[in-house]
Amino acid sequence: MPLTRSRTLARLPIRSSSDLPSSTRPRSPSIDILKRSLEIAGVSRKQFVQATGLSYEYVSRIFNSKVKFPTVRETLERFADVAQIDPMMFPEYQQLVAVLPESTRKLWDRMQELGYNRQEFATKVDISRTYMYEILRGDVPFPRNPEVIEKIAFALEVPPEVFGEYLAPVVDWAERNPQAIEHVFLNMLVSKMMVERGYLKSDDTTASQLSDDLLKAFPEDDRFDPMVKKILQAMGKRRLDVRRMAAEADVDERDLRLLLMGQIQPEELPDVFKAVKTVLKVR
């Protein structure tokens, strides 16, 4: 007795979307972009396989649209690196970047400048690795806690003010850590002073938004201790803010800030003064 249509269908193997013929799946333009770029760069498929660490079979399935073109950021960046192109040429990469918060995009850009991959950076930052991965993937908003932002900025060797979340609403900070308001604000004020007086060149606009009237908290430049001015010059040359300088010299951040604001004299904080001079090699 012949099988009915329903029984025949029931016996057919179920195939996932990745096993469907390429004719049933839209072909990603990234395939042709990648192929053409590899051809221009003189990279063979075998060399591409070796450079990416993927299997030859899997790469062939990508090129033949038998599987979905990768959508993992680091895989796309590795493809682009081998093909000697900007990863933004891949539509999949553009989509990944488009949905990330602005500060997360800044984070990725700086990681790329420093040559860090996701694993290396997550190990370098003094926060939960799982949480760091969530931030990088955009699974969670960029943090607003100033202490977390400072840890990320320290690992990136940039001032925390480059991230807009560092200026989270005062009420939010106060509920979590009342001292954070003064801590963040005064550090930004020192950075503004260094920029305004030519000690530091900065493209960051966050500190510059502070009122110029606040600079009255500092003595006139010619009234600064000459050695403190040398310290400010050395910090500016190395693009160090108060937080990073204090961390490198292993001194109290508040003490260093008072010294740089001219509110306390070097002889009153000899250990801090000596440690900072030693790190900066100032004489």
C-alpha cells in the first residue's frame, strides 16, 4: 500500500536553515566584497583559512553561501584584517556597530587602536569579565557608575571624561556614592585648567563644558610652585589626568589633586611630591 503524502512528509529529514540550498537564502554582499578584496590583496583561499584559523570546509560554505555570513564582531574584523580592508565594508559589521551605545563604540575603537581583542581587554580591566563581555556586546547599557568607567578608561589609557556616562545625573551618583560627585567634578576641573593653560592638548569636550569662572579656584599660573608646573607639563605630555597620575605614582588621589590645584604646598605632602616626581622623572 503506497504511503500517504502526510506519512511521506513525516519521514523526510528536517533540515536547519543553515543546510538549505543557497538559492533559498539571500546572498550576503559581504561574500563578494571579501572575495574581491582577497583577490586584490593577493591572498589565496588557503592562506585565508590559515590566517583566520577556520576550517577549509567552513570557509568554502561561507563563500558559497551555504551558511550564513558571520555576524560576530571579532570574526568580521579578522576577515577584514586578512583582506586588508575596513570591516565597515561588511553590512553585517555596520549593523553590529549601529546598535551599540556611543560610548561602547568609542570603547571598541580605542581597543582597536591599542591592538586589544575582547579577551585581552576583559582580562586587563578590573571588573567582572562576564560584565565586560556584556558591555562589549551591547547586551547592557554602557555603565554610569564613575568608578567602573574609571577602570575601563584606565585600561584604555584615556581620560574617563571621554565617555558621556561619566557625567551621569547628580542624583544618580549621590544615591550610589555621595563622594563621587566631588571626586569626578574636581578631577574634571583640573583637566580643564590643564587644557586652558596649555599643559594638555585634548579633543574631549566634556571638561570644557565646565564654566570658565570655576578656574578661579586655581592660583594664577605665575604663582604656582615651579616644580608643580613642571609636573603639570610632564602630565600633559603623557596625557595623564589626576586619576591616572595618582594610580601610577600610588598616591592618594585627593592629596595629588590638592597639590595640582595649588591648595597645598609640596613641602606639606613630601611623600606625594616625591613619588609623582619620580614617576614623571621631573627634576
